[in-house]
Amino acid sequence: MQTISTYLLERVGLSVEERAGRLQSVNSSFSDWLAQKGVTDPNTAAGEFESETPGGGGRYTREVVDVDGEYAEELILRERANESQEFVTRVCLIGSQDKVSVYASVSASNINTKISPRPTNGRCPAVLRDVIRRHGDWELNDAALPSGKPQHFYDTDGGIEVCRIILSGQRKFPLVLVSQQRGEFVWDALDRKIASDLVGLGYVSTINEEAAKEVSRRLGRKFACFDGAVRIYWPSGGTALDQMASSVWTPERMLESPIHSNAEDRFRSLLRYRVMSAAALSISEPPEISAAFRAQARKRLADLHRTASDSAEAWEIANSLVSDLDAAQRKLVEITAELSMERTRAENAEAQLEYARNNPPANESDAHAGVDDELNDDEAQDDIAPGEVIYYKKIYSTPNHDVMRRRGDCGHNRWTAAHSADKAWKGVEKLEGRDDWQSFHHCDRCDGGGMWKVVW
Ligand SMILES: [Zn+2]
């Protein structure tokens, strides 16, 4: 089992009625979610449903305890992700004194033991989006929860303001800054898409070119973000600039992708992975959840003591306690395994942070360090099927022809027919050893005009 991401939403200072209303509302979000999954009666304690993935399926368990004014609800949903993995989403709702919290974890679990790298393209569970959408006042650690919408900063004043937020020692969430180049983001609506990807986990802000200049002036080149770049500023303990951890992606790196992939999807999933794995290491389960379930077990024992004359009921309760013990035992094994994995990942994350501190990238990225292999692995040219679409990037030019390499789709949608592109035509012909393509288009949005789409 591998935790992909965790979430924690809190709301404190609620009156008795407000607390009851909030618990009710989140509880109905849980039910709506199950109903959307195809569960006919979401209020039953366990059930199954058909999965969107053919041949897959899903099942859930739902448990509520309400003891002495402490409320806890746990919903665990297991869905088959592919033939070797299932996704486990666990959402918990806790009402304790004047506080309501929602905790969620998304994990991937192997169906059969296999030692291989596992793709874990995590997303925020729909149920959590719904809970955040219904109430705009969730917090974590006294900080407003990222709402899923970007905030925009313009010109010098905006630059000053965004620097204040970046440097604030009070900030609890990562901030992702999205800059513009000639009034555009690298992809249309990139800011909104990233903000939605990182709902509950990271703030997303945009800056125009003037604001970006101010950011460079104030933070220096080492922490600048301009010309379409995207940068993560992790929260830091102090306000000293040199203690801040940060990574940046330039448009050039963002647009780079291996063949048969889409650069935009790839970049977004990389960014999600970065923020989600940090969240998985930082947000832990509130102790109130297991406390409430333990309190319930204790209460049932006390009841048993009073009514022990009824042996059938006593047997039933004892039996259910043994099942609880079994479940706890299984969970312990899972958690121990997970802990050793988390420890390794924590060490890796520390090493990465250390590396980032010692090698401050000047509007340049360390982010693709592990991905470059993947780019090179894909270089082997295979046979081209009729009708196949292949993307090419100009690597450099010679006096006669361009030197081309296969690439993934840049993710732009501004292809124009290339009627006179002798050097590009010759480049592709040289690379593929043939020139019988059906169409030859050029991306107007990619910088330098070096991106081509060829239908064979
Ligand atoms: Zn393009």
C-alpha cells in the first residue's frame, strides 16, 4: 500500500447547531458520492458497485460512531485501477467539541505482489471537491484551505503583494506561481487547471509580465518566475530567503515530452505528484478518529457487563470485538509496511530539498532529473502505421535541413499547414527515410516555431 496523497479540512468555533449542520452536510456529500458511483442504497454499512473501468469493480464500507457527543464516520472505498492495482480512498468525518474535520487519504494497493515501478497518477477525490465547494471556510492549522481557484496579481503592486505572501512565515501551503509570456500562459487556462488539480493542497497565483519583473527585483534571479515559467515556493519556517525550497519549470522543460505523450498532461501530473507526495508526508490522521472508535468499543463492553445475562447477545458482541481486533491487526501490518516506505520517501524528499538548497536553479529545473531517462529510452524509432500522427521537434539547423527528433504532443492546439518548409521537410525525411506524409503542420504557439505535427 502506498499513500498517494492525504487531505485535512478543519472548521473550528462552531456552535452546537452549526456543528450538527456541518456534519449533516458532509455526511450527505459522502452519500452523494456513493450514489454517483452507482451504489443503490448509500446508507448501508457495506456494498459493491460497478466500476467505470471495464472488468473492474468497487466495494465500500461505511461506519459511524456517535458516543457522548463525539462523532466519527469512516468511509473506505476500493476501486480497481488496472489489472494489478486498486485505489483505496478513505474519507473520515469527525465532530469533536466545537470542531468538524474531514480527513482523506488516497492510496494505491497492489492486488498481487510484484516488484516494479507503479504508476500512481493521483487525483483529488470527487467527494472532497464537493465538500470544499459546499463550504468555503475550511482551514488547516489556521490557514485558509486552497479553494481550487487561482488568484491573480497584476503589475508592480501585485508583484509586491505576491512576494509578501511567498515570504510570509505564516504560510502553511505551497504556492505555485504561474507566469505569462506575451500575455499568455504556456497552455490556455493552465492556471485554472493547476488550481483545480491542487485543490485543498496548494495555492495557485498568476502574475503578468510587470508583476514578474517586480518578483525578480525583490527575490532575485534565484527565485524569479517569468516568461511562462511555473514555480513552486514551499512554505518555510522563517522569512529568510535562503531557507526557502523552490523548484521551477521553464516553458522549454514543460513542453518537452517523450513520444506518444502529451506535454500538458505530463506536466500537470508531475506537479500533482510533487505536491501530493509532500502532503502525504506532512498531513497525518487526526487521533480523534481512532479515539472515537475505541470509545465505542469501550461503551459496548460496559453494556455487555450490564446485560451479561443474555448469552446470545454477549457472544455476538464478543465476536464483533474479535473481528475488530482482526481488522486492527491487518491494519497494523499494512501501516508497518507503509511506514518503512514513507521513511524511504522522507529520506528521498530530504535529499531532494538538500539538493535544491545547494544547487539553486536560476529559472531552471531540477525537476526532470529522473525523467530524462524516459525521454532517451523512447528515442528508438519504430515502424510508422498508416494514418499515425507523429510530432517532431527541431533540435538545431544545418544550412540544408533541420535536425529533427520525435517528441510528444506539445499540447497546443494551433496547428497551421506548412506550405513552404523545405528545411523541416528535409529534416523529417532524413530522420524517417521517407517523405510520403499526408499532412505537415507547424505549431504557431511553440516558441521558435520548432514543433511539427506530421500525419503519415
Ligand atoms: Zn506547440
